[in-house]
Amino acid sequence: MKFENGNARELQIAYIGGGSRGWAWGFMMDLADDSQMGGVVRLYDIDRKAAENNAVIGGKISAHPDAKAKWRYEVAGSLQDALTGADFVVISILPGTFDEMRSDVHAPEEYGFYQAVGDTVGPGGFIRAMRCLPMLVEIAEAIRDYSPKAWVINYTNPMTLCLRAMYDIFPEIRAFGCCHEVFGTQKLLAAMLEEKLGVKEIPRQDIKINVLGINHFTWISSASWQNMDLFPLYSEFTGKYHETGFAIGEDNWMNSAFHSANKIKMDLFRRFGQIAAAGDRHLAEFMPASWYLRDKETVASWKFGLTTVDWRVQDLKDRLARSAALISGEEAIEIKPSGEEGHLLIKALLGLGDIISNVNLPNKGQVSNLPVDVVVETNALFRRGEVLPVAAGAMPGNTLALTSRHVYNQENTLRAALGCDYSLALTTFLNDPLLEGITPADGEKLFYKMLTATRNYLPGGWKL
Amino acid sequence: MKFENGNARELQIAYIGGGSRGWAWGFMMDLADDSQMGGVVRLYDIDRKAAENNAVIGGKISAHPDAKAKWRYEVAGSLQDALTGADFVVISILPGTFDEMRSDVHAPEEYGFYQAVGDTVGPGGFIRAMRCLPMLVEIAEAIRDYSPKAWVINYTNPMTLCLRAMYDIFPEIRAFGCCHEVFGTQKLLAAMLEEKLGVKEIPRQDIKINVLGINHFTWISSASWQNMDLFPLYSEFTGKYHETGFAIGEDNWMNSAFHSANKIKMDLFRRFGQIAAAGDRHLAEFMPASWYLRDKETVASWKFGLTTVDWRVQDLKDRLARSAALISGEEAIEIKPSGEEGHLLIKALLGLGDIISNVNLPNKGQVSNLPVDVVVETNALFRRGEVLPVAAGAMPGNTLALTSRHVYNQENTLRAALGCDYSLALTTFLNDPLLEGITPADGEKLFYKMLTATRNYLPGGWKL
Amino acid sequence: MKFENGNARELQIAYIGGGSRGWAWGFMMDLADDSQMGGVVRLYDIDRKAAENNAVIGGKISAHPDAKAKWRYEVAGSLQDALTGADFVVISILPGTFDEMRSDVHAPEEYGFYQAVGDTVGPGGFIRAMRCLPMLVEIAEAIRDYSPKAWVINYTNPMTLCLRAMYDIFPEIRAFGCCHEVFGTQKLLAAMLEEKLGVKEIPRQDIKINVLGINHFTWISSASWQNMDLFPLYSEFTGKYHETGFAIGEDNWMNSAFHSANKIKMDLFRRFGQIAAAGDRHLAEFMPASWYLRDKETVASWKFGLTTVDWRVQDLKDRLARSAALISGEEAIEIKPSGEEGHLLIKALLGLGDIISNVNLPNKGQVSNLPVDVVVETNALFRRGEVLPVAAGAMPGNTLALTSRHVYNQENTLRAALGCDYSLALTTFLNDPLLEGITPADGEKLFYKMLTATRNYLPGGWKL
Amino acid sequence: MKFENGNARELQIAYIGGGSRGWAWGFMMDLADDSQMGGVVRLYDIDRKAAENNAVIGGKISAHPDAKAKWRYEVAGSLQDALTGADFVVISILPGTFDEMRSDVHAPEEYGFYQAVGDTVGPGGFIRAMRCLPMLVEIAEAIRDYSPKAWVINYTNPMTLCLRAMYDIFPEIRAFGCCHEVFGTQKLLAAMLEEKLGVKEIPRQDIKINVLGINHFTWISSASWQNMDLFPLYSEFTGKYHETGFAIGEDNWMNSAFHSANKIKMDLFRRFGQIAAAGDRHLAEFMPASWYLRDKETVASWKFGLTTVDWRVQDLKDRLARSAALISGEEAIEIKPSGEEGHLLIKALLGLGDIISNVNLPNKGQVSNLPVDVVVETNALFRRGEVLPVAAGAMPGNTLALTSRHVYNQENTLRAALGCDYSLALTTFLNDPLLEGITPADGEKLFYKMLTATRNYLPGGWKL
């Protein structure tokens, strides 16, 4: 890497999970849209063919006349090849296949337990962690060996635990985790301002928020726009809309696996006094099952969608078709920013523009009443060569109680996953709020079934 | 107070809740049975007649030929009178009447939730705290004003929160809390040794344990007798008895509101690897409702009793009758130690014999991974003029996860009780593991009903 | 206060020490130079005449044709009058007179100990704290009573202890402390860049630094400009100039009580590997006397000036003359920004432009290895309604050892000052690195003499 | 190891530094004097001949008719041989020879700096740590590899850093450090009681104390005997004797390298309000040079001795002669307890009698305001299978300030020693209170000279 006229050239980016059809394309677009950086992206994926396809697509994007920067896309045959020399590492992997995910998400339904996403907490998130964390350990060991000074951006879920596992194995790693869930709440607050004041198209970045918590269960303790405190406004707003819901964008929550009417977000505000910052689908999974996921009727009444694995299977089919179309030229490339921030954080770390944004990092006091070293999500200042968390203060009242419960569960999940500890795994699984009401006996049956369903991706230490 | 020939004379003890029929009598017996101390006990009770009766009984005990020490028993007309000049303060009060307790314990049954005791956590413990903590605040303020240097021994439940409230209002208070639940587990381990080795009547004090946790939900992380590690023995023992149970003493758990077959204790050991140290009735209340208190059949299968308020009403009748009989002379006084340790702790603080025992105190690091200043139960060294906690180490795995959930709930309970904060109170109430599965709507109905049922004893700040 | 068209109007600012000839004038200029705010400044000073003069000068500044904003300047007769209704409070007081300061700065010379400023640490800073902290307590109590929600900006030295005392007495106070010492080091780094790269007039704000430590003894652990890491450059730079020194600006250190050749700053970098961030005069006072203040020759060899009280007396004379000239019109008002940031921080808190700058605040983890609650200096993010410290990380190696020594001394200074504790005061005084080598006997003589010299401003609790 | 009739048989003890003429003999005596344990002691020493001699002496002690227990003494050819199978490890080594020690203790005299012992802090302790800590690292690695579960008792100085280094390299090590300095203060308090009350021969163990601090710089924050608070008595006592001193035992401080008149101990009490608990020779070295070690006259006025290396050379000659005499039979063996506690701690860990005593351990909160994980000295409860620190509370006022300065210096000493970091070593060396007043230039000369003098025992990482 070097600088020419204030621009970064010959950057080396390793993309782990480089066969991704989605995140990877958006990232390529964002790189193409920015004139201040250029270099090579090395795509590594255990599905090598997928990486090769993306190299073709990346090449086309970079060659597009609207592209402001030139990037080379290469396929790396190993983690070592991808990482050696890398300035930045992007991790966006899918642990296992839809078979395992189907068990994660749907197996608990047999006992009457529903999940909206199943990739973070709850029984699905727990089992996903069992197979995913050993993969992250392998990646972190490779980073330690081949690119210990590289900045590492993780997008993989369960976010908190993926980072936690990497820091556990290589404490000097310069890794952080990015998630766009909080952006959605900034957009909701902007939509609220439009509704109240008639001010249109306020950029979400102008909604200043203090975020704290853990990924997908973050809370906003203060919010402002220009000179306005948004809490009184939001209080009125949720008073008006908490029953009907308030959806933003053209998407309708009923037709979508991803949208919602923000009813849960508003309900949590009215009960806990802080603005829940993730999307309703994720928030629901952190609360006891009886609150928002009791049964399908309850889900419908809260106006959010369950993302089924059938939907994901169909969605992947669509994306594979799109991949083929992009490669064949059937679909023309169009340079369009993704709305994600990854490339901006890279620029900030290079000294090309400071940015303050929410990010997942080990707690060094930025959340003053959560344990040190667990991974938390708060704002951080990104500048040349450093990511400095902004002190977000203490979590108040029951937001602390609810969050800390997951924090301790996640610590035990980590230890169980890395130690292949059946007993610790089982008791941690049973302690998840989403399984409340299950008897220990039923819980163990479900646990065994789900763990067995994912056995192809478990390390050898497990005796099943 | 002064010393004569190494004995403490003219000690002044204030007994708050001095009309107690039970604890107070045992304490009087213990005082009478020890020749190294003497002085005056000032009984204060909002039920003055009860205090007067106890003064008579105390006088008889002290006058008994077997009494080794002379104590005067006086009735104090006010907290100020009781406390002024006191060297020690004993607090053993009953907050409210059986009417409030009936609601605490039984109101949740309407929604299918059972409690074994209802005085510590769960909906009953929570509501009890709402009326009890303001009383403790008043007592702590009086201690601050009239006897700030006195040692304060609390026996009142909810133990943790009573102490927490007193330290909150008067941080320099020299208060600690005593509870005999752990003694029962020492006795169980002694019984195990008798069963295995044939050694009879091992004193419970000889079973050395490292205790850590919170009152009624304490855990033993190491246990030994002489040169033996008791964990492997207990592992075998629970393997043998976890299904049938193992009751000690002549009492049968089926006939008693207080005894159990220790099945929960053994189940928790087999799941969590640590020896749960309180009695089964208490332990059950700290776990999710689906574990041990799902319904009456579940309770029966775990072989422990629910202490109903009807039973308590009858029990009180018996004790009132006994009080009358003791006063009238119908029942003869017999000097008999209670098995409690309060008087030994007093002696230790006077320099009359060091003792190490489990005690409730603000956490100053004795439990290294619970928050500082919350009240925890560990061993402490009692010596002349000081109580020094023994560092009990960190709570491992899910014992931490289970315990910390209550710790955070209790902190919020304290703030809600002292701040008369409806919203915080409600969300904390809903977060109790014993109410898992209740919907927020039902939960609020139950909360409102129970809080209203105790309104006669709530401070004016509540708007109900 | 209200907002009109995005501008703040009818702001109320209380200026404690409003008779100041210096800080106050600069602040008035900065207010006049900014169109986005307006309102009233209430000047309070125990020297009422000085406040009245400043009200006249403030009025003239506000009336000047170049003034972009209108501010009213009023004299407040009491702290209560000044504070009631205030949105912001500025504190810039001089504790005592030049008589006391003369003793603070020069009395130790009798024993061979020199001070460059004598207002922060060392024997002079210590004694100044003895008389100053009770004043800050009084101010903090008044803020608690009359304007508890106001933002409070302190400029008074000893900065760390002034803030510490205010938070000690009123923990909810929204106070922070501003100091421009760090700005000078940013300017030095800009000058270095000019010298090396030929880039002229880089604004100091563009030099991005991570600051941590305590006021006047802050350290920079990372520094960048655009994409450049300034540490390698500074390493070369100090290699070149550490012997000759490198002064910036037209001022010559030899002619000035305030300038220096930055030799100490460079020496500290070469020894400790971090960029010392305060001016040399202050830095010298935090190190053992044998390093930079051994005697006048040593001072001369390090090319920095001792600010004598004689100089201050003359300087005040000049400023009083200027005050008179400004009032009489002999000197014309000229609107010129001061280079300070106070008004920008006020704007940021109003939502009129975020700013990240170094500031003194209680440690909530922003310096991860200094004790919680002591006052530290790091960057913070100023936004509407909040000041959020940026996590500056841990102090490395001996910068921690050197800094923590002062931290503990300052805690003891606080307790001694507020408790009028002779014994604690004396042992703390003796523990200052600037008095190293003094015998306890001589130390006590000096202590007694200096404390007695300031007795007119000590609370009644002292028995001297 | 096994138990027979409650006695421990076939214990395996590894003695590292087993050629010791002093500690080792005392330890052999203590073992011989106790009937409840027996087994083998494996002596390992880099001076194999010394170990062989001690094996002979040990055999004679064990064969003595008064010996109550049988122990075999073997010479181990390597750390591995000594450690494999060991239940307990004793470490008592001398790092380097008297040549290095001569430089440690006396080199600073050239610059006017005196040391009383030179093995803990000060320039001598620092340089000793540079050569000693790598040895402890090697030993800790061997323990990790060959006897990870063994209990490790360290007697080597610098105590704090030896333990710190072992825990740094092998955090699971079960090591603690024993030191008899505090016993001397218990004896002084017993002598005080004899003088005041006429009670003779109070065992030092009956003087109950709360100890906290770091080895050789411990403080007693409370002390009692039976029902008496010893602080008021000690206050009177020091009032009476602080000028003349008060020596105990027949030894006269003037004739001895080890005794003192306790004047420093009394002076520190009068200044800081806590009872300094180590001997005067050690205490003096933790204070600034100007207090007690200014020059030889100052030392004489404080009535303590400097332990010169000449004295040690002569003393060793005497001990070698005694070794020969014991082997030849010229001197008859006499079984006599040493007064040390090591064997009692071993018994306690085996379950043969609980003991509370002062011990050096990593801080897990036992000293609440020193950093976690640094090695501190407090009381601990020794029981079967565990050493549980007793919470000693917070260090008050300037005892904290004085102690923490050494704590941070010691952390930097550790990092410098293990990292062979010249720059960190030098700045840490300069920061020692015993070198106060030295200029950085002289300090570096002295540092270089002393470090070079010990180069034969430094790891290869140093470039000198």
C-alpha cells in the first residue's frame, strides 16, 4: 500500500467468504464508487467456484465506465494466500448450509418455539455458534500467522460471538464488527421528523445517537437532530403509532421477510424508556418468548415477519440466477452505492476522512457497567490507524438486566463451543429467554437433536 | 460495655422486631447459655404487647438456674430509645401482616405460578421488598442517627435487599446478614459422610466449604472434611440418590412445610457442577418456573413442600399459645442452644473467639465477578472489631449466569422500591424467572393486583 | 433559552470570576464573533468593581459594528443571582491574592526548590489547592442549589482538583474543564510538518491526536495528519532538535514567562516514547526536581522560563491599564477570536456543530488503567446535550507510573483540603516529586510556613 | 501421596535451591518435628555439591532419635527430575553470586546512595530482578510442564516480582510467597503488651492483625489481642519510644546486620497512622532516600544496620563451616523448630489443620484499591486444597500513594526484565524513591554500570 496525491493505491484486501452473493457485490460497488482507493481484492471461499464467479463480477464492476477506481479481483486458494500482505480483511461467511440452518430456525417449532431469524441468540443462534466459532478461531489463527497487523472487518453472525472468539484466540487482532441494524432506527427517526416537521430526506447520519448494548440488542440512550432532543418527539410518536405500527419505505412488512412495522421497537421504548435500536425481528429474539414470539398469532399481531429457511432457499436461487446473469452480461452492471459503511471505515483508517459510527468491539469501558472484554456495540471514532470507542455510559435499569443476561449466556456459549463442553452447552441453551417455559427434559431433547443436526460442522471434540 | 476478667459486661443490644416468637426466643437462649457476656437487651416492636411478652419470657430465661449469664430485658418505646447506646443491633422484623403475605405467596397461583416461600425473589419476594425496604431505610436512618458505630445483624428477608437498602442509605453502617440455610447443606454433607464412612455426628462446622452467591441462592465451590475432598463423594452420592432423594433428620419432607428430600440440590449439582447450598424450597424459587415449580405435581415429584400462609397462620397460633404458656409458667423454661450463630458472631466481634462463617455483606471483591457493592454471601472472618470477607473467587459458568440475573433484578427492585417507580417495578417484576411464560399483559394485571394488596404498607410516593 | 431559525437566543451564561482581565475578554470576543448565539452573561466576582468594569467592556464589544451577535452583560450580586436560570456556567477565578501566590511560588526557593508556575502540583500547587478547593465546593453547592442542570466549564487551576472537588460535593454536576496546553503541542506538530514538508499553516485542529493523562501532564499516544503517522516524523525531529530546542512563533523563550524551546517535551519523548502534550513549564513541575528544576542553571539549560510573581504583578498592572483604556475608549475595541474553544463547546452542546476536543472529566474508563472517578484529560465528543469521552486506552509503562503518582497525591490533597487534615496534608506535600530530597523535618517547616502564609483563605477547620 | 490414619505419607517435595545453608536446614528441622507428614524431599541446586551436602544433613536430621517423622532426602539432577510427581515445590534460590550482589548493594554508594539490604526495591533490588526473574520464568515453565498441580512456596527475593513473573508465564500456577517480616511486628506488639500489662510470652499468633500491602512494605490496619484494640496502646507506645527506639530480644541492633530499634516503624506509624509491618531495614528502602538512608549518620540516628556484602561473605563462610561440621558429625544435630510456617501451610493444604497467615498472592480484590493481578501481601485462609485471601480492604491515604508507586515500578521492572527493554528498564530504575535526587545523566551511568556488572546472569536479549 502506498499513498499518491493523498490517495491510497495498491491496497490489499482479503475477503473471507468471497463467494458471497450480496454483501460482496455491495462492497465491490462501494469500492468502485470511490476514487480515493485502489488495489487488489483477494476472494477466498471454501466454495471456490463462487469466489471465481465473484472475481468475474468484480472485474466487470471495476471495468465499468462509471467506476471511479480500479480494483483487481483475484481468487485465493487458501487463507494463507488471501491474508499474506493484506492491509484489510473482510469476513462474511455462512457457517454450514441451509440444512443446518433449517434445523437451527425450525426445529424448536416442534416444541412451540418460534424464531424470527435464528442466527444470533435463541436456540438457533446458539447452535449456529457451536459450528461457527471454531471457523472463526481458524480464521483468527490464520490472521495471527499471516497478517497480524491487518484491520479485520467482520460481518458474520452471531456477530458478538464471532468477534469474541477471534479476540479470545488472538488478543492483539485489530478486528471490529459492522452491522446496519442501527441505521434502520436512524431512518425511522428521520421519518418521524419528516412526519412531524415536514423536513424531507434528512440523512440518517445527521440523526445523532448514543448507542450501547450488544449487537442486535442495542439501545439508544440519547438522540438528537440539530438542536432538538428527539426523545420527547419519539415519546409522542410511539404514543400515536404503537398500536398501528409505522413502517417506512415502500416495502410492506406483510410481504417481506425483513420488514416490520416497528411495533416492538415502540413497545420496548414505552416499557424501558430507551430506544431499542435493532430491527424488530432481532429485538424479538432477545426478549422472553412470551413477549413477541409466543405463537404465530402473536407474531402477526406485532406485525413483523419470520424469515423462514424456505424463503432463504428461494432467495439464494434468485441470487444465483442474478450472479449468472451478471457474468453472462444478461444483466448489465450498474454502479450504485450499497448504503453500507465498510469502505468508509477503511478510508477513515487510512486517514481519508474521520467517521463516528456504531461498531462492535471488546468492552474497554465504553459500556461502563458491562464486564470488561465482552464484545459490545457502541459508537467509535475511526481515524488514521485507530478505532477509539466513544464512552457510551452505563446501561440503565432493565436494559442492563435484559442485556447482561445475554452477555453471560454468550460467554458460556463461547466456552462451550471452544471447549466442546456438553454440560455447559446444555445449561446455557436452556437459559435462553426464547426457550422460557421449556422443561429441562424437553430442552435436552431439543438440544441434542439440534446439535446432532449440525454435527457435520462441529469439531472433533464433541462426543455425540 | 466493659470487660471484666476477659468477659464482656453491660453490653447493650437493641432488638428491632423484639416481639418475634421464634428467633427472639432462640437468641435469648443462646445468650443465657454463654457465660462470657452479659448486659441488657432492649426489645422494640411496633407490636408493643409482643415485645412486653418477650421481655417477660426473657426475664424468665435469664432467671433460670441453668442460665450462665444475666441479661436484663427491657421494652423500648421507640427506635431511638432502643438504639441509643447500643453496641449491637439485631433486626428481625415481619413486614406487614399475613394478609399481605397471603397475596405475596398465593396471588400468582391464579395465573398458574407457585411459590415455595415467597419471601426472597419471585413475585412474592418482589412485592414483599416493596413494603419492606422502606422500613429498613427508616431503621438504617435511625441507626445512623443514634448508634452509628453499632454492629448490626439482620435476619429479615429478603435478606440481600434489606442489607442493600441499609447500605444504600447509610454506607458506613456496620451491618451483616445471617442465614442458616447453608448450615443445612453442611449437615447433608455430614450425613453423607456418615452414610459412606460410618463416622457419626460430625459437627457441621467441621465440614469446610467455600460459599459464594447471594442469600438463598448460594453455591459451594469446594468442600472438605479433614483431608478429604468432598466433591467426588458428593458426585457419587447424588448419582445414587438424585431420584429417590435423601432426607436428613427424623422429619419427613411430606409432613413438613420446611423439609425436603434434597432432590433439587442434587439435580443442580449434576447440572451445574457446584453444590447448591440453600434449602430446596429456596433454590426452587431462583430457577425458571418450568424447572421445579411448574405445577403441584412437579413440586411433589421433587419432594419439597410449599409453605402456605395457612400453615403460617396455624403456626403463629401455636407460637402465641406457647408464648402465653411460657409467661404463665404452664410451659417450663428449658435452656437449650438454638443452633444459630448470632451470639457467636457477637462474641467474635468482642474478641472472645474468632469464627469463620458464611455471611451476607456488600461485595468488595469477595465474589470477583459480581458487581461491586451488591450484597453477596460468602465466608467471612469475624474477629475483634472486624468482619473480613474471605475471597471466594469467581462464580463459574452458568452459576454466574443464573445468579447475576437475580443480582440485576434485585438492584432494580431496590431502585423501584425506594423511588416508588411503577414502570421500573413492573418491568423488574416481569423479569423474574419464576414468572417466565407470563405475557406482559397478564404480568401487569398480576403486578397491579399484588402491589395494591400491599398498599397499606407502601410509602406515599406510590400512585395506585 | 430558545431556538430561532436554528440559532440559540436568550441564552443565560453565569461567569464566576467575571472580573477576570484576560480569559473574560477573550470569551466576550469569541461570543461577539459568532452569529449563532445570543443572550445574557451575568458576571459575578468577589471583586465587584472588576465585574462592573468587565460589564462595560462586554457592552462595548457587543455594541461594536463587527460583532455578529448581541449579548447583554450584567453584574450579579451573588452566586445565587448569577446562577439562577443559567444554561452555562464559566468558572475562572483566582484563589487569593498575589501575596499568597508569592508564597506558593517562591517560598520553596529558600530550600533550593524552584517552580515554573506553581499552580498545579508541587508545593505551590498543593497550597493553592488548600485554599482553592473550599471555594470550588462553595460554587458547586450553589450550582447544585440554583442551576443543577447547567453545563459548567472550569478554567481555574489546579484544574484536576477543582473539578474533582466539584464532583465530590455534587456528583450530578455537568462540569468539564478546558485547557489550551495541548493546543500548543498540536501547533508544534504542525510546525514540524511545515519544516519537513513545506506545508504551511496547517490548522492545529487537523493534527489528530489521542490524548491521555491528567491536566498539564497529558501524553499523546498517537498523532496523525491526513494519512501520515506523525510518530516516526517526531522521532526524527526530536533527534535533530532535542539539544538546541525548537521554539515556535516569534516569541523567544528567553524573553517570555510563557514560552519555551520545547526541549523538555522532546526529552520526555525520547525517554518515554510518548509525546508529552503540555507546555514545558508545566511538564517540568510533574517530574522529580532533579530532572529540569534542579537549580536556575538547569532551568536555563532546558530553555524554559520561570513565571515569577513579580512578572505577574507587572502583567496585572498592564492589564488593569488596558481595562481602563478599553473603558475610557482610549483603546479601541477590535473583535478578534481568542483561539480558545469554550464558545465552540457551548455551541456543540446546543446542537450547533459537533466537536471532538481534549477535556478534563471524571474517569469513567476513558483512561483504562487509572482509577475510576479521578479527573483525567482525554478527547471527548461534544454534541447536543452530551459530552462523551473518547476511550483513550491504557497509559503505557512509565507514563502510567509517573502519572499515577500524581493521581494518588491529588486524591490525598483533596481529602486533606476538604477535611482540614494536617497530617494527611503534610505527608502528601512531602510526597511531591518536586520536593524530592527534602528531609521530613525541613519539609514540615516549609509546609507550615506556606500553609500559614495562605491562612486568610483557609476554612475554619484548620488549627494553625 | 496418600493418607494413613489421618497422616500424610509418601509426600513428594521438590526443593529448588536445595543447596541452601539456612532456609533448607530450618525446613528439614520443621519436617522432622512433625509426626503427621512423611515422604521424600528432592533437592535441586545448580551447585550440585551443595545439594549433596544437604542431602547428607537431611538424612542425619531424619535419622535423629528426636525426629518424629521419616523423610528421605534425594539430590535431583534436573528441574524435571525434582518436579515430576511433586506435591509441593519450595523455591529458595540465590540469583547470581556475591560478586553481583556486591554491585547491587554497594555500587550506588559512589553516588551517595545507601541500601540496607538491596534485594527488593531500590537500585539493588531492581538489578537483582533483572537477573532473577528470567530464572523464575524457567522454573515456572518447568512447573507448568512437570508438576502443574503442585503447590509452590516461594522464599526468593524480590518476593513480589518472583511470584509475579511465575504467574505471568503460567497463570494457573498454585504459587504463594512466604515471608517472616510481619512476624517480627507481631512480636513487637507482644513485647509492648508485656511492657504495659506484664503479660509474658504472648505467642505472636495471638496478636491478630489485618495486613495489607506488598512484601517488605506491608501495613497493619488493625491489631488486637483478645478483646483489646492495640492501636491506642501502640500510639502511646510509639509516643514513648520513638526517639530512643525499642529493640526486642537479646540482640542489639548495633551489633547486628539484621536487628533494629524499630524507630522507623514507629516514625511511620506516627506519620501515616498505620503500623508498618516489615523490619526497619526493609521499610527504609521503600521510602525516599532523604528519609532514612540519606547518609551513614542518618542511618545511625535511626538505629538500624546496613547489611553489607562483606558481612554476607563472612556469614556464608560460617555457614559452610557449619555444614561441614554437621556432615562430619563435629556438630551434633539438634531437632529445633525454625519459627517459620512453611510446613504448617503444607499441612493446612493437606487438610491437617487450618491456618490464617500473611502471604503473597496475586491481587484478586483482597486489597481493593490496588490493581488486579499484581502480587500483594495480606492474610489468607489455608485449608485443604485451597488458599483463600482474606479481604483486607482498601489502603488509606498516603500508604496507598507510597505503595502504589512501587507497584507500578514493579510492573515496569517485570516487563523490562522479561522483554530485555533497556529504555523501560532505565526509566523505571530512575523512578525508584531510593534514587531520588539523582540526575538522569548520573542515573544512567549508574544503571549501565550495575546492569553490566550482572551481565553474566542476564538473558541473551540484552545488548550491552
